[in-house]
Amino acid sequence: MMLAGCITAIEGYREVPGGAALAVCASFYREEGPGFARRLNGSFALAIRDDVEDVFHLIADRIGSRNVYYRLSPGLLAFATRL
């Protein structure tokens, strides 16, 4: 899991634990799947590689304040939040 930006609030938490946002996101992802992102607030983009399901998720905040660019080619997925 990779994070670009900042998660400022997580539904169900009074405050985002300092430096623990990725750990909290990973836990929620394991429990709820990619829909967990509805619980997040902030300006962010997440990249999640799920080896169990053999899928890759690119998730941006609900406002789209962080663009996510990607290119998919045979055997390659490249992604970035800036060009």
C-alpha cells in the first residue's frame, strides 16, 4: 500500500493516529475491501496491491484533489499523482 497526500480524518476515529494512517487503512482494507476508502477524508491517493485477490486498486479522495494517472501495458502498470 502506498499513500500520496494526507488523510486528515477516518470515520470511527477521533483523530488520525500520527504516522499510522497506512496501518489503519491496511486493516480496514482487509476487513472491508476497497469500499473502506469511503471512511477517509483528506487530500490523498492510495495504491493497493492485493496479492490474495490478484488485483491492484488506485483510489483517489472523493473530491479528486489528487489526480491519479496510470498506464496499463502487457506486464506493466505505471501510476503517478504528478506528470
